[in-house]
Amino acid sequence: MRLQSVGVKGILKCGDKPAANVRVKLWDEDDGPDPDDLLDQGYTDAKGNFKLQFVPLEKGVDLLENNNLLRLETQGSEREATNIDPVFKVYHDCDDGIKPGHRKVKFRIPSSYITNGKIPKRIFDIGVLNLETIFAKEEREFL
């Protein structure tokens, strides 16, 4: 079993405007009976920027969050015999009218960006994505 990490960053736009406060998630999609693992999640900032990074932490590790020292007791490391299968997902309402739920689009992260160890050596830069685009295999998510 190997300890692995991965990260993704980029900018989201809706037309010519920043896509602010858009939910983004980084998943390890597993085949078979093993459930998918949520690696990291967050929201874009006012300029549409985001950065997600899965850094596996060992039980009992101290974590600094918003200037508060937290003691992490429950999250284990992401260890798998084979490479994790990282997928970046975006949940948004760009160019969506009044339809219920959110448009959901996903992107596979190249395996060359998976790092053995706790800290990703390279962060995958997905670039600037215009969410007006109708992506292949786009879905709807009712959060």
C-alpha cells in the first residue's frame, strides 16, 4: 500500500466574468465495490481562482486552520495498492437559467501528477475554463 497525494488549480469563468463561489471537488474515483473517496473540496474565490490539494495526514497530526491549531484524530492516509484515480469536479449554474440543481462537469487528472508521499511534487494546472461550454458527459447534481 502506497501513500499518495495530488493537486489541481486553475481559474473558472462564466463568459467574460469570473465564476465566483463555485463549488469544486477533488475525488478518487474507484471501480468496483470500493466507494469513491473525497480528497478535497472548496469554492472559487472572487476572481474564479481555486486550488485543491490532497495531502494525506496521519492520525494524531496537528493541523493549522484559520490560525487555530486543530488536532486531527479521525482522517487516515490515502493508501492504495495501485494509483489513485483523481477526478476534478465542478458544480455550477453558469448559463443555466432557472433549472433545478447544478451543472456538473468532471475532468480526469493525468497520472503523471500523482505523487508518492504526503506532498504533491507538481500541481496540475487545468488553466482557464469557461463554464458556458457544454461539456461532453455533463450531468446535473442536486446538492
